[in-house]
Amino acid sequence: MKIDADRFLGALYDGIYFRPAYVDITGGIVAALVLAQAVEWDQVARGEQWLRTPEDWRQAIRVLPRELNTALRALSKLGLLTSHVSCDTPGAVCHRLNRENLARVRA
């Protein structure tokens, strides 16, 4: 059976745009991946806070809970992301990307 490489590769791509500069900003691959996903979700939310569960993150970028927590702490320490537990949705966390700080560190 012949595999159409273009179709196969196209079907594999359903992810985010990874920016190598995010590795320089965050100091690690996983934190950079989480930042890239946060930027995408922030764009959808138009700068407002957005609600995600650990399962949402796992489905989006296949990151393990421990890796996610470490990355979120790193992004928080860098002033790039604020997070707080949602009172309305059990297990979910509200996040907001600090666009100004991200722009500052990228400059």
C-alpha cells in the first residue's frame, strides 16, 4: 500500500506553532511549548483570561501534569502567565497571558 506523504504529514499537523525564541525566553523546551500553547489560547480569548484543565493541556500538547505544573510555575516567575484556580469549574484553572511582559522579553 502506497502512502501519500503529503496527506500523512498534513494529518499529523494539528498543533501549535512552536517558536524557538520561546526556549530562550523560558529556559526550557517544555516551558516554551506551554508558552506557545498559551499564546494560541490567548489569541482565541482576545487577551481575556481563559479556563483550562490539565486534560485540556494534555490533549493540546501532550504534556504530563508534573511537567505542566513546572512549566506554569516557570512562566509565572517570569511574569508571563498568571493563573488561579476556578471556583466555578472543578479541576480547571483560569490563566491570563501577560502580553506586555512577553513583548518586553522578546524585544
